[in-house]
Amino acid sequence: MAKKIIISESMAKRLVSEGIINESGVDDILKNREFKKEVKDITLDAVKKDKDIEKEIKKIVAKSVENLFKTLWQRSQTWNNNI
């Protein structure tokens, strides 16, 4: 049975800087379809279990969309003339 090792981003950076692992190995892991699916599943489970996280995510998304439209409106002269 395979063992799981959980490595934080800072730990991965340290391992790369010390030459224990190479960056291409990390890139291969991060680009792995199974890895992406597992991270997505873990994230969705965490959000479903904790409603406070879900509320914070909704606030962040709403604020981001609001800022996007505000920026588009403020800079409408630059793109409006091209249409």
C-alpha cells in the first residue's frame, strides 16, 4: 500500500532549493490529472463541510466581479471606440 506524503508549498520550495527534488518533478506532479482531481475533491469536501468558507468564497467572487465591471466601466473609452 502506498504512503501519502503531504508537503506544503514552502517545504516543496525548500526541497527544490536544496536539490533533493527537481522542479520538473514538481511540475509533473502538479500537472498530473489525478493530482488535480484529488485537490478539487478535497477542496469541494472542505467547502461543503464548512459553511463559513463558502460564505467567504462568495464574498470574494462578488467583490472580484464588482471590481471587474467597475474597471471596465472606468476604461470604457479605450475599448468602446474599437467596437
